[in-house]
Amino acid sequence: MRSVAEQLERVLAIAVTPSPVRAAISEAQGLLCAEEVVASSALPAFDQAAVDGYAVRSVDVAIAAEGHPVVLPVVGEIEAGARTPHRLQPNQTVYVATGAALPTLADAVVPRSHTQGGGARVSVIKPVESGSFVRRTGEDVQPGDVAVRSGAFIGAAQVGLLAAVGRDKVLVHPRPRLSIISIGDELVDVARTPGPGQVYDVNSFALAAAARDAGADATRIGIAPSDPRRLRELVEARLLVSEVVLISGAAGGRSAELVVEALADLGTLDLSRVAMQPGSAQGFGLLGTDRVPTFLLPANPVSALVVFEVVVRPLVRIMLGRRNPYRRTVMAKCLEPINSPMGRRQFLRGQLMRDDEDDYLVHVLGGSGTHLLASLAEANCLVLVDEETTSVPVGHEVPVSFLAQRA
């Protein structure tokens, strides 16, 4: 029996990050940047008003005060986007809208709240210092600055910055394409009513969702034909358009052997058991001329999802260009005793919380029932019990791995 660490080492050793692609910035969100995006111009590109108000020379309003205002003639108005240049003379002002270019010689903006009147003349009742309420040229980004670094996560702010420096496309690490296939004569699609002895195909839906959560471009193929020739044709077709293939429902026993036989001329699938619970029965190999990582996952949805979380998700994250492919792990105190089999790493569903002292606590869900999907749906973490530990008393700490956060 192979350890979890050994299985992970085998899987991650073949991880290949797909070649970067150039994507529209509207499609780049959630990916990693694969280039140094260097600004070719300043941001802002010109001195502009930060508020609606009056562009002035700060020296002209230095003595302004309530009761002793400085009265200036208003010699023009500049709206945001106006392209006609203006020049300010001493002891004059121009009304400017937020985002408008400042006229030449103006070095500050007096907000409307610091004035009285308006129209042809305005009374300034508070002084402003040079640079007040002005967005200076290049104060955000200078020409030659790196706006978005290679390896940076592209979120909303990065998309905005790319647009601000005039980039409509950016080089990114693409989402690996992942195909999910279910196997089992007992399976029916959720659009049908199960007959005697039949169950819904849960895994293709659940695993596709898990793959998308990991960042993959997931395609749910659904239920595969049971005929070996047709199964082989289906898998071969998916190998041509996928970076990873998942086949659930054939991880152990005779069903796994039949799948291995059907796919034998595409490559080798290793069915060695892994010392983990749930999900001990699993398979892994490289199939097709491109040696596509292919996984055989258990039929049980909880086991399949745990194997995906522990073994497949790190591979997807590396393919996305992530340096650390693992979830965040913390230590938490158990709220109930835990019993675990010797020699197997246990992955228990749990609810992670904090007490009044901000310490982590974890409540184990589902007991020993590895088939209980409802408890996994309630979980926000996995409780990790190593191979050498058979019991954990109440109040003792165990490592806990975060699952996807809820909104």
C-alpha cells in the first residue's frame, strides 16, 4: 500500500504547466499573469482635478479665510474629457470637474465646499496648499514601472490596472482542461427517474464543480457507455482535448480491472491502494500520445471528492502556475474524541470555528460514515489525522485543512 505522500509525489512529478496564452483582460480574472506588464506611459497621464471645484494658483488664495475671502474671476470651465488646453493667469480661476485636466499654471483645486457664490466670480474662504485635491501625473504609475508582475494573481484590481495602462490583452497561465467521466451500470442522469437498483450520477456533477473551484476548465461528459470499445473511444477522444481526465466509479475491484483492460493500449493505469481513508481505492496513470494524467476515482461521492481534494487539486493548481498548490492548514482543538485506523491517513469532514479567545476549534461531522454526502456539504474543512495516530482526545489539537469558503 502506497502512502499519501508517495502518491502525491508520483502525481506532482508529472505536473506540466500549459504554455501561456494571450487572453483578453476581461477573460483573465482568476488566472496568474505570465509576463511583466510594463507601463509605457504615466498614470495619471496628466495633472487632473480630484474633486469638483476651482483650479487656482495656490499662492493666489494663501490668505483666504471666512470673513476675508479671496474673490477671483471665473474665466472658464473644464469638463472631464475636454481636449482644449487652458492657461490660467495670476489671480484667475477656472471651474474644473472631477477628472478634468488642470489648466497650465494651476497647482491646486479649491473644492466647492471651500467657496461661496459662483458664476462669473467666486469667493474662496479657505486656502489650499500646492498639490491639494490634484491627481499628479505619474503618482500612481511611472513610465517603465511594472504594473502587474509575472506570477501575480489577476483579480479585479489587476484587471483595472491593466486597462488603466492601456492593455487589452495579457499573457496568462491558462486553465487546464479537465474532463470528467462517470462509469457504472447503476447510474442514471439526474434528468431521469432512477429505477430499481439505480442511483443518480452524482460524481460527474460534483467533480466538475470541484475542478472549477480549483481553477480548471471542467467539462462534464456524464455517464460513459459500458461497452469496452466505446469506452476506449470516448476516453481517447477526451485525451486529445484535455490536460487531465477523471474517471469515477472504477477505482477498485473488477470494475477497475475492466477499465484498465479497455484502456490498455492507451497507456498504463496503476491501481495500487493508497493509505488514506476515505479513498484508498484509486488509480493513476498517463494515457495517450501526450501522456495525459488520468485518474480513477471511487464511486462513492464523498470518497471521490476527498481523493480529488487531496491528490488531484494540487496537480490542477500547479498547472495553473501556483507556487504553493495546497490549501491553508491550521491547528484546531477537537470538540469530540477521534478514533482513526493505524496505518492510514484519515480525512474527516469538519466544521471549523473560533472561540472567544480566537483559538480554532473543530467539530467532526459524519462520524465514521464515509458515504455521508450531507455532512461533507456542511463541512468547511478536512480534519487530518496522520497514519501513526489512532486516537485524539477532546481538546487536543489536530491539523485542519480549509475547504472553499462560503459566501
